[in-house]
Amino acid sequence: MKNILISDSEPLSNKDLILAQKIDSFIDNKDNPLPIFRESIKPGVEVKFTMKIQDDASINIESIKNRIYNFYKEIDYNLLKHFDVEERDGEFIYIGGGSGFTSKTNIYQLLDEDMGLKVVSNILDDKFQRKGHLNDINLGVAPRTLKNTIFEGNKYEMGLCKIEFKEIDRL
């Protein structure tokens, strides 16, 4: 990653921020609002930042787009379909805390579906032993919760962002 430089975002105003309550949504469509609130960017706010790829890097914008697209598609296939989340098209990423385990690991991208399910279930069971995550294997999904929040009556996944790339003049 030494060949990729990512800037801080352009400044946001206070009206672009909200306090979002964390809600664990389960595959049976039940929600569990938690007493946890996160400072979050309001849905629909555009955040701009720059990414610079060193000229000698063996990576380019198209390969980054493909990796983002493929990473999200694995999450869609292995997790989101169990929560009746409509399939999305484009490059989606998860940013920030509270977005859930699968947004921070590439287990499902590296292993086949069955092995990925077993590995994720074992990791979560080891970390949260009293929660019974080994049962997730029988459910066919791990983890069994999706991290959401409600804003103005609509449910949103925590940290989900659509990313777009625009080439700018080189300095």
C-alpha cells in the first residue's frame, strides 16, 4: 500500500453529520436497537478525497475498481442476500467503525462459500463464546447480524458508501 496515498476528505459541515443508533438486524427480520450511537455522515452526503497512485506502482484505477467491486459482490453473495438486501450495482465499500465483521476481512474472497462460513463462524464463536456463532453454520450465514441504523424513517447499513472515481490533472 506504500504506492497509494489517500488524503483526508474535504471539510464537512456540522449539518452533514448525525448521531446514528446502532441496530443489529437479524436474518429473521427482527431488529435489536442497541444503546450505542456513532457520529456518522448523513446519508446522501458526498465526501471528496484524493487518491494518488505512484507512477511505478503495479496497480491502477481499473484494478482498484475491480477489487472493490469483487469484494462487495462476495459480501452481497455470502451475507446480504440472507437479509433481503436488494442487489446493488457499482463500487460499494464499507468505511468506519460499526459496519460489521465481513467489511473488515477478506475471508469470503479467499475461501469457497462453505469453508468461509465455517471459518467466520469459528472466529466469531471464539471472540463471542456465549453468542453461539457455531450455530451460524446451520443457518447458512455468518455473521447472522447486519449492522444498520435508521435515519428519517429509512434503514441504512452502517458505513456503506458508493465510491466513484474521477481522474484529475496530475500535479
